[in-house]
Amino acid sequence: MVQRRPDRLHMEVFETDVGPPDAGWHPILMRTDRGDLELRHHPAPGARTAAVLVGGVGGGWDSPARGLYERLGADLGAAGVCALRVRYRVPAVFDECVLDLRAGCQYLLELGMEGLGLVGHSFGGAVVIRVAEDLPARARTVVTLATQSWGTDRVAHLPDDCSLLCVHGVKDDVLPPACSEQVYERAHDPRRLVLLSRAGHVLDEAADEVHDLVRDWLVKALTPSRAVAARRG
């Protein structure tokens, strides 16, 4: 089946409904001209930076490394960084997923976030790279987890001060580690490539290592902007 591409790469948000907290996060429903979009916002008191987390081609609330995204929501909040999970409206259609992530980022910017870190697994790695390119004044870092290579060619055009972390399992039999190696080679510094010898595509075999690596990377990339914002205030 041929996937339909959007006639225009634009989505208008008509209304945003924020629900009461549930297990540490707020459910958010965006009503748009392209259908309803669901988000989960893990707030952090006084946060001026945020991490935006997206899954792979399967959609839903997909999370690699044994619930990595749920864990990050709590851990980043303790460091003063909020988190936002995005559920694709039309999984596997690249442009539609780009629109979803853009809408999530715009929501955070309207809340006053001054810096964003974008994290994507598998198919989502290409999505976060594409969106980060459009956020030259806001994208602080991009993290790809077992990324595909298709759709990542724009990594060379990430903002100059936007760092990149690529994580991949050596035993990945869905997307080979060469995909992350290609992304890393095309990117500019600061960048880091981590290959995990015992991990497969979902990274479950190295879940704790991935969690600590991604958490520490995001905190380092996103907390300096909070300190600058505090001094300016």
C-alpha cells in the first residue's frame, strides 16, 4: 500500500485540553485539522527546558529499553527538566509524524521552554533530526536510539550548538549499527556514538545502561540553559 503524504507540511491546532495528573504526568489532547493528537506531559517545577520523546514505527506509547521514557519523565523532573511524550496520529507516515512532533515542541515553547532535547527510537530517530533542524534557537541536543538511516540526511544541518548522541545495539537485527554510524559520520561536533555489544533493536538487554546514558546526556545538555535563565531573571 502506498502511504499518502500530506498535501502541505502544516498542521493547525484548534484546541488543547490538559487533563488532571495521572501517575506523574498530565494527559493532553490536541484537536487539529489533521486529527486528534495525544501527549503526556511530565512537568517539573520551574523548568525552562524540556525533553521530547517519540517512539518507533509502531506508534502508540512505544518506549525502548524497558520503559525508558516513563523512567526519564520522573528522573528528568528531579533535575528540573520536564518531559513530553508524543503519540503519533499516523504511525509510519514520516511527514505526519514530523507534524506531530512539531506540535509537541510548539506546545512546550508556548509554556516558556527555552531549550529542547529531542529523543527518538528507530523510525523516531529520523523524525527528531528533521524537527530539530527547524528549531535553530531552541534545539539543544538530539538523541537517536537504534535509528534508521532513511530520513536522517539533514543531521548535517542541525543547529551549530546542538549536540548529538547516537546509541545502537550491536546485535540489532532490524536496523544494523551502520545506520547510527552513518548518522554520526554526517553530523558535526559535539557528537557521540555508543555501540552496546549485547543489545538488540529495542535495547532491552542494556536497559539500565541506556537509561543512565540518556538521562545524564540530557541533564548535561539541558540544565545549563536553566542556569543562564535564572541569572537573567
